[in-house]
Amino acid sequence: MDARFTDEQDEIRRTLRELLTKRCGPEELWAAVDTPAGHDRALWATLAERLGLPALALPEAYGGVGCSATELALACEETGRALAPTPLLATAVLTAPLLLALGTGAQRAALLPPIASGHLTAALAVPGAALATALALTGHDRRGRWAGGGRAGGVQARRAEGGWRLYGQVEQVLDGHSAHLLVVAAHTGGFARSRVLPFLVSGDAAGLTRARQTALDATRPQGRIQLRDTPAELLGGEAVDVLTALARLGDTAAACLAAEAVGAADRVLERTVAYVARREQFGRPVGSFQAVKHRLADAYVQVQAARSAAYYAAWATTEAMAADAMAADATAVCAIAAEATVGPAAEATAAHAPAPAPAPARAPEDTAGGLALAQALEALRRAAAEGIQLHGGIGFTWEHEAHLYFKRAAGDELLFGPVHRLRAHAADAAHVFEEAGT
């Protein structure tokens, strides 16, 4: 692993930090979260058009930049520093990869270019508070029971004349109240032969009702969606394996979330160090007391360790995705060659030719994303807590910025954790306790 960043990656971070410093200060942040959408649409347009943020990890064939998950994670680190309320996570991290992996050629061509340009925002709707399970971060349910199991609850899909219809309700959908497009995980086939399939629902579809919910973290707006005989389009075909796709998506999402949490932790720690250097008590700066130095040093070490873990997770995800792409290309070449092979002599040659080695199965659980996310969330919670305490009385006021960082850590744990379950799932996947017991 080469831990050095390229010039292009450094430029992405520098440009994005400069822009967010100018456009996403405390006053702009509060104004954005108070809007119905929960984010500054003008800022999002600038991020998309000037920096190509939603296009970073999309192929150039669909209007993307053609970068990898590493660049997307670096961008998330900078948006995390500013707690910028944008549709980046819901659109570019959680939804666009699913469209790319599962969509038909026509669906990708129709949806990915407007996502890359920032004109189309999207959200992933997973029934109940099961997003972490669906992404295989705190467990991997290979039967999709998190989506309702075919019983009442969740979202049900049935065939109708001219397509599909969806029924049900989904809570806690990130940007679900404002996204132009929803990707909804729904059950089909009733209870006996139930399975989970992904569906596309337009934001203005008939029978769709949406409302913004009150969330612990106001910078991470969530919505409730209700589906009543709502027309939907199947994403891909009925043969798609959405559970595996979601599990693989989970590793990319965890790496981006970890980088985002690291950016937030670094920023709140930076502000705390600056404050204790100028705040005086007993005639000397608070930061000069050894006990305060020790606390901040411990938090700094924790943040730097979390940063290393987040960068490694992003790198590992990029390498795994590259290996998957190479395996898919090799399979396609072999299929084309097989179709072009005709005649008895060619059949005999093909029969004795060595078969291409199958790509090694990449279990979604055997990844670094979950552990990196656990470490980053813990570092953010620690840095934010120290910030609140070391700011003294002003730090305990509800309006102080340190509370926003603490709420981000707590809110992300509710959505994607908690930390102990992230670590427990990683340990189970690696069979740590089984090996220790032998």
C-alpha cells in the first residue's frame, strides 16, 4: 500500500476545503439545516458543477470523473470537517453505486449522467432501522429478513398492469424527503417465496407521500416515505442479487463514513486546542495545564489512528473493486471467445483448453470498512466530548458548535452502528473467537 496521496488527490482536498471554509461557516450551516430540504441547494450546485463531487467515483462513460472510492472518501473527509449538509452521502455514496452495479444499460444511461452533474439527487430507502444490517456492517442477513420477511411491515411489491406497485412505509431515509429519485428495497412473492428486489421510484410518483423527520443530527436530514399503490420500476432484472450488492456497497459506505467522521473529529479537536490556548484560568492559559495537555494528546492519537484506519479502508475498497472489475472483464472476454468459437476443431480445442481461473469470492464481511468506521466514530465522540468540556460553560450551551459534532457521532452510531456491534460483526466474520477457543 502506497500511503502517499497523488497531486490530484491533494488538489481535491485543498480546493474543497477552501470552498467549504468560505461557503459553509456556522451561520450558513444553521441557515441550511433550517430549510425544508435540509441543505443549501446553491452550495450543492457549486460542489457539483465546479468540483464534480457527485461524479468523482462514476465512470467517464456516464459523465463521471472516473476516480475511485479513495477520492470519494477524501471528499467526504472535507465535508465532514465542515459538517456540510449536502446530498453527497445519500446520492453518491449509497445510491449511485447501486444504480451502476444493478441497473440495466438503459437505466444507467438515463440516471447516472444527471447524478454526476448534480441535477438529480437520490436516496436509498431500507425499511425500518435496518440500514446497518442491509449494508452488512453489523450483521449479514442473506435472506433479507431486515426488509420485512414478506409479512406485514416493510415495503411490499406486486405486479400490476404495466409494471410494479409498492405499498408500505420507510422511516429514517437519508434525504428521503427531498431526493428526486428513490431506490426502495421491497419484498415480492408473498411470505412463502419472498425475496428482496430494488425498485426505482420517482420523487413525484403518484401515491408517494414524504415528510422530513426530526433527527438528532440536524446536519444529516432524514425523511419518512409512505407508498400507497405507488408505481415503480424494477432496478435491473428479477435475477439481480440485491443483498450481495448492498453488502459490497457497505464497505465503500463505511470507508466514506469513517473518513467523514475523521474530518469532523480533526476539526473539533483543532478548535478545542485553539480555544484552550487563549482561554485563561488562574492567570494562565488553560492549555498550559498538564492534565489538559494529556487529554488532548490522547484524543489526538485516537484521531490519527482513526485516520490511518479510514485511509486503509478506502484503499482496500478500491483494490477490491478493481479486482472485481478485472474478473468481470475476463469473464466477458471468455464469453465472447466462446461465442466466436465454431466448428468441430474449434470445439475440440476449447474442450481441452484450460478454463480461466474463477475470481476468488469476496465475502462482504471480510473487509476493513466496519472496523475503520467503529474507530472513527469513537474518535469523533471522544474529540467532541473533550471539546464540550474544555470549552467550559459556553461549551455546554445547546447552541455551541461542539454539540453539532457530538450529535454527528451519536447520530451516525444510531444509523450505522453502534460501535460495539460493528466490532463484534467484524470479529465474527474473521472467526476471531472461534480461533481463540481452539
